[in-house]
Amino acid sequence: MRGTVTKSTGSWYNVLLDDSEEVVACRMIGKFRLDGMKLTNPVAVGDKVIIEKESEGGIIKEILDRENYVVRQSPRKKHHLHLLASNVDQAYLILTIKNPNLKQGFIDRFILMTEPYNIPVEIIFNKADILNDEDIELYHYLAGIYKNIGYGVHLISSLNSGTLTTLKEKMLGKVTLVSGQSGVGKSTFINAIVGNEDLRTTELSDYTGKGQHTTTFAEMFTIDKETYLIDTPGIKTLSFNHFEPMDVAHNFKEFFDLSSDCKFADCTHRNEPKCAVKDALESDIVSELRYFNYIQLLDEVEDQNYWERKKDM
């Protein structure tokens, strides 16, 4: 039987069967890997799977080919990766200017997680109702940077349904991943999109025998038969132990577009001569803030790779 994974608890997976509203709690046998990478969770919410029913629950027999996936460095196991979701059409990144205060570098870290897999991102600043003039000015500054390179940027209040209309329309007929750091109002946003019920109190299937709080794991909600929302756990930090330096360079897309004019094909846009990105930076064509975040990420990835090589020597 074929279905879609709608919830992952790490050991049990809820699977919504195709052409049916039946949800089967499944376990997994055997080992699945992703391009040879070590995973803390081999099955992701959004995965299309083949299952075999048992007297109680079922078994996942096969994971079908993924169109794309969102993967991050595991927050618990430094050398492992954690699959957040798969087969995603777009991602909504929820942020706040304040309460909690904005960590701007997180925007570029999140985009670096989605850009390699061609997943469009809408950048959403929540809690518009508490912002003062200075906060609004900061929002417009950041909106200008990201709109200029092709990302949608929105200012909303999850308490004001009128500010959500455009985002609801953009979700129609798509699978949308919703993510953000803790405290930004992601749950309130999702409740406003999905309905008024408290999504945080949903209990897991009796088959699991566990009462884990649902914020711990990703979960897919059905908006209608063609529209789905994937809620992900609040993210504290994002690191990239699976990247090489050129992965960073190639996924800052405005830098990549300019790189064909750099003297060196493997230009890292730091100290190399005749670098088109550095020239664009000096001419205010590319954002100084984006460039600062890029250098920080590049240094971090190079440092991680250095210590990995030292460990293997």
C-alpha cells in the first residue's frame, strides 16, 4: 500500500494512505541511507512510502524517490544529519524583529539549507502589531535586500487574519514547510492557517505507546486534498557539516550569478584578484550584510572541514 508520512516520532511514523483518509502508525525495518550520509532519522515527513499492514499498525517497506528534501546538521550528533522534510514545494521562514530580537544571520543560514534543493522561500516577519517606527525601518531595509534577489518578504501579525491572505493563497495546491526559531509565533501562525484547534495538544497514535509532545517532531497537516502544511520543530541554530566551501559560494545565488565573471572558476570571493563579487560589493550592487554572513559561513565550513581532516589523519 502506498502513502505519505505525515508525522515522525523517531521510531514510529504516521502514514496517510493514498486515496483514503486512513492513517496507519508504522515502524521501519532495515536501514535506509541518503546519498551515503549518516542520518539520525532515515524517514522524513513528506516521504512517499510503500507499507505493509499488520494486525496492529504497519511496516515501511520502501521509501520512494524524493523530489527534494530539507536536511540539517543534527543538533545532537555532530557528524550526523537530520532530515526535516521531503517533497516540499516551498518554505515559509517565520521571524520577528523583536520579542524575540531578530538574529539576521539566521535568514541566510536557512536559505543555505533550502537553496541547494531549489525550494523557494518566503521570508515572513511576524508580530507586526508590536513594532515601532524604528522596527518598521529595519524591516524595510531587510525586505529590500531579499526582494532584490528574488525572495518573497512579508510583514504580518498572526493575530490579524487579514495579513495572512496572500500567504494562504500562495499555499494552495502546494506542500509548504513552515520553520523558524523558538518564540517567533510559529504555532500561532499555523493555528491561524489550519484552524482554531490547538495543534500542540495532539496525542500520538496508541501504537507508539509514547506521549511525546508534538513540538519535538515534524508533522504534516492537511488544508485540503491538494494543500498541505509541514510544521517543523523550533530551530535554535543551523550548521553545515556536510558542505564544502564551494557549496556555500554556489548557494548565495546573486554571488553565483556574478561568479562567471570572476577570474578564477573556484573563486571564494574573499581575496582573489578580479573577483566580480568583490567589485559588485564595492559598487553597492550586492548587500554588504549578505556578504558578511557569507564570509562567516564560509569560514565556519572551512574550519569544520579542517578539523574533520585532522581527525582522520
